[in-house]
Amino acid sequence: MGSLIRAISYHLPAQAYTNDDFFDSFPDSIINKQNLLKLGIKNRYIVSSEETASDLALKAALNLFTEHSINKNEIDFLLFCAQEFDHYTPTTACIIQNKLGLNTNCGALDFNLGCSGFVYGLGVAKGLIESIGCKNVLLLTSSTLTKTFHFQDKSSRFLFGDGAAATLISSNNESKIGNFVFGTDGSKSDKIIVRDGGARNKLNESSFEDIIDEYGNVTSNACFYMNGTSIFNFGLKTVPTLIKDTLNKNNYSIKDIDLFIFHQANLFLIETIGKKTGIPNEKIFNFMESIGNTVSSTIPIALAEAIKTKKAKSGDKIFICGFGTGLSWGATIIEL
Amino acid sequence: MTLEEFTINFEKEFEDIEPGTFKPDTNYRDIKNWSSIYALIVVAFVDLNFDIILNAKDLKDTNTIRELYELVQSKHV
């Protein structure tokens, strides 16, 4: 028994945050405008404070059912990848199962990953189908990360947007989801972190004290922190090796791949990785200009857009690769 | 790549710097409103030209283009 990606849809929140809005918020940054544009982002969508990651995911799933005429009764497993969950307990995926009206014989679980989340979810979905015998796995990826940003954190507010994607992975005679390579380096877990407010560090008065880095970005221990230079270095070191290892594990070389879709961290990083690895520009598909970095949903959203715009077509081999907080990374090759 | 070539090529990476602004002893952190995007541009420039990935400490330890060039030369074998 094999598995394949059968359909993808996504949902973005209503409120746009354009570059003009950004430069209104950070007028001093206008002098860097030309260099900031190298990051490839002109707009993002920002979730309201009342909406949760599961709300966005729910809307993405409803879009999937409508746009692709999916019979929700066929879904026998639900995976929910996010970093914001509705309650300490129960599992948010169980709440989503009910809200979507999925069968009660559907398994459901949450997992917490950031930008590598879609690839991990796809790996779990493949295992559920090919090893356990599930037929239709609904993978929901969702991010509301902007809620955690300090209002003066200009780097994060430029790069990230919110959004959710719904991907249906189904059983198939032939396997269209290839071999995976995964990796983790928890020694660098402090490079992307919200330090306080979880079980390890309770919120306290000092959690809200401003911390300003050498580039003038402001955060606090209660807010999201990303060491941009370290993460850029991580991308430059890890992704080229990940590409090589994944191609080898699937017995392919760059020329065999029709399209590369990297986690849409930012255009400058992806272009640098492309130059380093010799992947032709025309084989790299990006979709971030109008939505920013949507964390675990960048890959499925880009994949959906590549299909919609016919940059990816039936039979194409597509390399997908996610990397981010954890630090965590993973890649595989899918066939449409 | 000589120091002079390094300086010229380094300058080309920055979209909003007037050509001829940078000299080997220019403190590149003095770029008005130096921000993290500039650090990424420096890291990418060195990686693509010398296959060396500078870390945050390397960046902190250099100020002028000459110091950056010398650091790269010392790591480039």
C-alpha cells in the first residue's frame, strides 16, 4: 500500500499588514527598504486576538472539503500541527474532530512543531497509511505566531504572517511520498523561543521587561525571540546537506527533480541556498510575497499555489524541505 | 580576491549604498541604521564567495572591511 497527497487548501486571516503598514510602524526602517525587499515579503495576514490556531485550521479544512469535494466521512485520522493549543487538555485535534463533524472512529492527535511541521506531519501520515492501514489522513498545519511578538520586534513583524493549511493524504496503490530525512538539534533550542509562560518558566514580572538586541530588535521573555543570524547560519549549514542526503536516500539527483519547495523562511535565504547548491532558479518555487512566513503552512500553501498556477503538474517530482524551531528539520520528495 | 576586490564586491551586495562609499578601513557597522538584514547579507556574501559560514561572534569581532577580509583569509584554507 502506498500514499499520496490528494488535495490541499488553505485559509488566511482577514487583516493584512502591508510593507506600508510596516514602515508606518517602524519609520526608521525605511532607509533599509531596498535591502529589506531582498527578503521577498510585501504583505502578511495577521490573526485577531480572538482567533486561535484551531480556528484557522478549521477554516482551512472546510475550504478543503468544499474546493476538492472531499467526503469528510472518509477521514480516519486527523493530525493537528501548531504551537498554540486551545487548552492544556484536551487535545485540540479532538475538539477539531467534533467541530468538523468527523466520524468518531477517526484518530486525532496534536503535535507541536514550527517550520518543519508539515514535513513531519506528512511522514506521520505516510506511516499511518502505509504501516497502520489508515485510508485518509487530514493534516492541519496552523500558525498564529504573530500573537507572541513584541510590538517593537521589527524583524519578526516583517517576516511572519499567520495562516493555516489543510492537506489530505490518502492511500494509493503506488507510493507517491518518498523516503524522508529528519534531523534535530535541541542544543540550539534557545535560538527560536518564547521563554516564559510555559511549564518550565512561569510568567513573572521580569518576563515583560524589554530586551533589546544588537540590531535594535525588541523582545521580552514573554514574547517570541529569534536569533536571526544564527538561524540564517543554520539554514546555510543544514539545508544543503539535507538536500544531498534526501536526494541520495531517494536515488535522485537535482536534475531528476521538477520543483524544489523550501520552507518559505525568506527569499534571501532560499536564493542563497539555491546558489550554494546549484539548483537552477527556475526549479525553485516560492510563494511568500503576499503572505510572509506562515511557519508550518508555508510548504503546503506554496505547493497548492504551484499546482494552481500549473508550475507543478501531475507526475512531477517535488522536493520539499522544512527547517526551523527546535531546531528541527526534515525533507522528502513527493510525486504529484 | 584582493582586499580591494573584496571591498568592491562587498559593497555591491548592499542595495542602498552609493558606489565608492566603502574603503578597506570603513567600519561597515557604521552603515546608517545597521540592522540584522545587513548581517545576513555579510554572512551570505562570505559563504557564497569563500564557503565559510561566519557565526555571530565572528561578526561581533570584526568592525572594518579589512578585519572581515583578514578573518575570512584566516579561515580560508
